[in-house]
Amino acid sequence: MATVVALAGALLLATGCGVTRGPQSDDMTMLIPNSPGGGYDTTGRTAIAVMEESDITGGSFEVTNVIGAGGSVAMTRLMNAEGDERTMMTAGLGVVGSLYSFGAPHKLQDATPIAQVIEDQEGVLVPADSPYETIGDLAAAWQDDPGSIVVGGGSSPGGPDHLFPMQLATALDIDARDVRYVPYDGGGPLTTALLGGKIDVGFSGVGEFEGPLSEGRLRLLAVSGEERLEGEGVREAPTLQESGIDLVFTNWRGIFAPPGISEERRDELISMLEEMHDTPEWQQALEDNGWIDEFKTGDEFTAFLQEQDERVATTLEELDLL
């Protein structure tokens, strides 16, 4: 795994600003719809590191972080690249929500869905000096006075970091419309808000907070999946179900190509990601990052996207945000 991590780090340094390599017929571009270090960025760069190390594509990748409007700007760029068979983009539940929140004229399934590569647990995070020692402490305070707790997440309304606290509130018999939610552009700004006392609790993918958690600057009160996570600073955190809260919530990430590519090229890209998925390096990356191995391709992935779109739209309608 050390080789994959080193490669991912090298990619971050070499391509964070969209540095162009010398042209080769098999070179490709990967669009990342958030800033370096975010969940989409980590997933995309890790996938690229595995594919380049295993020579799956026969070329190299240029990585371009396209920041803005919760991923809607990157999605617009992907849609405008219609027919470009050398471009892909990482995206997931957060982009589904941002496309609604920012009134985008398209949905993820309007691009060319290639594969879902992972699911990821969300975490409930507080500063180290927070008065909430357990998820039970937070739940009790939130139930007693919903308006007194300011929560933040690294996604726009409709994204995972927004959907999770809304569903958690509902599970605690709190009216989700009473939740005071503040969106931030990824894990970095969310960490700053937590440490600066601007919010009381943060909801986001646990993998984005490895540093602050291992350093003891943040504490993880609970995780949203069916099983606890492994690793320093996270293994002690219970699941919500362990804590008596009837909720399991997972985020997901996948890879897309522009619309209008050929069926042959779509199948080639699917085959590339299937080969990547089967490598020992990718399997190790799943374990190291605490990602859930949930791999879907082609028509199965397209049907899943329709379900996710309806999931987001229903929640936004219930919150009077749509």
C-alpha cells in the first residue's frame, strides 16, 4: 500500500493545479469536484494511483480540481465535454444534492455513468473541548433545544453531510426543519469551523479528518455505518445503532464520463475500473481508508443513480427546499 500512497501523494503535488503532461494517445483527464484532500479528491487520486501503477490505461492522468457550487461547476464542465472519450470525473451523493441546490439543468445520470467504486461512513465530530462527551450527550441536548445546536457539513443541501444530520434529527424525533445547518466546502473548512467554535458539531466522511482526529484536536462521537471503523482516533467511536439510535447512513462515490461517448468506449472504461477494483492495491486502499467495497457498473449503476436522485429530491421537498 505504501507504493499507492506515495503515488497518490505525487499526483497531488504534480497535478493539483491541472498541470498538463506531454501528450500521449492514452493520456486521460480526471476532474475532481472539490478541493485537494476532500473525499472526491482522495477517492479519485487513489484510483488513478492504482491504475497508473498497474498500467491499466496505458497512459497517465492529468488531475484537475474544479471547485465551486458543491460540484455543480465540475458537472457543467463534464457535460460541456460531450463526446470526449479521454475525460472522467469523480462524483457522488453530494453532487446529486448540489445539482438541485444550485438549480443545475442536468443530473448525474445525464452524463455517462461508469462505476460506483465505494461507500463511505459519515461521522459525528466535535472539538476536543466540546461539552458533549458521547453521542447520547449530544442527542439529549439537541432534543431539549434543537435551535441551540449549530451543525455543519461539508456539502450543500441535499448532499450527504446535509442529509445525514437531517435523518439523524428525524430518528431523534426532532423536526428536521428546526436543524440549524451551515454548509462548508469540504473537510478543511469544516475542521476550521469546528476548531474555531463557529459550529457545535460537524457531520462528514470520517476519512477526511484523520489528522485532526489522530492529533486529538477533534473527537468522533459516532459513526453512521453498520460496523465500527478501525484506526487510531476512530476505533473507539460506536455506531449509532450501538448507541440506541435506529439509523444507518452511508455515502457513496463513483466515476463518470461525459455524455455522448460511444458504447464501445463506455465498455472500455468500465473494464478499466473493473480491473482496478480487482487489484490487491485497491483492496488495500479500501481497508486503509475505511471504505466499504460497493462496486456497481453500467446499467446497475444507472438504476442506482435514479434511486439516489429520488432520495435527495424527497428529502429536499420535506424540508421545503425544493
